[in-house]
Amino acid sequence: MKKKGWLVVMIILYVVTGVNHFINADFYLSIMPDWLPVHELLVQLSGIVEILLALLLIIPAAQQLAAWLIGVMLVVFLVCIHIPMALNFKGWDDIVWWIAIVRLPLQYVLFRWALRYTRGSTVYFFKRD
């Protein structure tokens, strides 16, 4: 698939994931580490940020910045949520732990995918004059 097609997939992925923070807030609340404050607010903010960054990918002038910010967001989520979640082993039958283990390498893939749009040519969705 071409660069534009993969960008469309990325935009859809982050919009759907952001919306999911509101639809399935209980899941996100259940994986929040205890040391983070105001869990509900953070779940809502992270959903809003994912949606906004996805939409910024559509705007040519904001595309590279949005891709960089998605990379930063993924690193923050990795350090604050995903690694602590993976370290919280409660037994081999803990589905949340298995989700965390699968998500760790996925974070790297998502990070590399976002970096693809931080340099090089901008993808235009609409005809330029």
C-alpha cells in the first residue's frame, strides 16, 4: 500500500482508538497504574489527544508535527502504562497481563509507523493549486 493509504489507515486507527477511550472507559481505567492521579481525566484526555493528533495528520502543514507528537505519545504510554502493566504479573491466566505482553512489541511497530511521516514528502489528501 502506498504512503497515503497507510496514513489513512493510521488516521482511522487513532480516531477509533481515541473514541474507544470514551466507549470502553472502564477498560482503560482498569489498566491505569495506581501512582497516576485523576484516572478518569487522564483516560478522557488521552482519547482526545489521539483523536486530535489523528485529525492533524490530514492537514499537510501539521502532518510532520502530528507524527512526531504521536511518537512522543507512544513513548509516554509505553513508559507510564504498558511497561508497568507488563511488570504486573499476577499469573499465567491473567488476560490483562497477556494483553500487555502483546502490546509491547506493537508499540514499537506503531512508533516506527508514525516516524515514517516525520520526514520526507508530505501526503496531500486534497488537490493542491
